[in-house]
Amino acid sequence: MDKRLLLGAALALLTLTGCHNSCRQTGETASPSFDEVLATRRSIRAYDATKKISESEVRELLLATQEAPSWANQQPTKYYVAISDEKVKAVQDMVGGNKERIKDAPVLMVSTFERGKSGFFQGNQTNEVGDGWGAYDNGLSNCYLIMKARAMGFDTLIMGMRDADALRQLFGIPEDETIMAVISLGYRAGEPNRPERRPLDDIVKFF
């Protein structure tokens, strides 16, 4: 092979390698691995007030939730997003004791599911779980949400303390939807501790 071609190929390889390494060091283009997402996700109770999140970023995040599995692909989960200052402040007053913890989160999302879809076939309840399958599918969708959020560099807190009636009125949520949780979205203000997990053998049995 021509020496000039060899030299050119070598220089190209060095350039690519240097870019790859520098990008990894600066974090500019490197994406976290799935294991890194799992290891760094936390329920965050203090947010950086100086950092905002755009509507386009929230849309990218919620597109990921549409990849979550659901009963017969019913996709019962819906999200109501408070991103304006007015709506964010209103929702802050509807999350009980978590109000102070999420006061600096720039986005708050209400997660609901449509009843009578997951767990049903031709309008009839398929088994004893019934609409519990809607809650199950909602949890799967929310799981995709919080994992995608962490992959994008965001942080979340899923809150079960919420005033469902007030939220329903604020967002015009239909009566056939069950309001499950309010999820805060923002950037962590500090590094939280990792709570201890139970031993694997406490939760798993092999047969």
C-alpha cells in the first residue's frame, strides 16, 4: 500500500481516538450506559433553581415513555405537564409535605391512566386485578420516564402525596382517568446518598 495512504489512515485513526477520549473526559457527547443510569438515578428532594428545562426536552423525554409496554398496547397512561411558572406554583400547593422539597423544580408532571382499558377485553374485566393493570402499566411508563430523565441528565421525584381533586380541576382531567402521581423534573442540587437495598435472597426465590 502507498506510504501516503498508510500515513493518512494512521492520522485519521489518531484523530478519531483523540476525539473519543476527550469527549469521554468532558462528557460532551458521551451517553451514559444503562447500568450508569440505574446506578445514578435517585429520588431527588432538592433542585438547582438556576437550571431550566425546555418544552422540547420534555417532549423528547415523554416520547420515550411511549416505548413502555402496556396491556394489549392499550397505552392508558397520560401526562399533564406544568411548565409555566403559574402552573408550576399551583401544583406545588397540591403535593402536601413535598412542597418545599420540589420548590425549585422547573417542571411538574401529573401522571394518570384511563380506567377500563388495561386488564379488560371487549369491555369485560379479564381477571381479578381489573384496573390494577392500568396502575401497573402507568408504573411501567413512569419507570421509562425517570430512567430517560436520568439519561438526559435530569432528576425526578415521584410523589404519591397529592390533592387529586384540585389537580383534576386545574388540568381538566377527565373523570375516567385515575390520578396516580405528581413527578418533579429538574437538576439535582447535590449528590444524595444511596439507600441500602434488601439482600437479593429476601426478594427472590428460585425453584
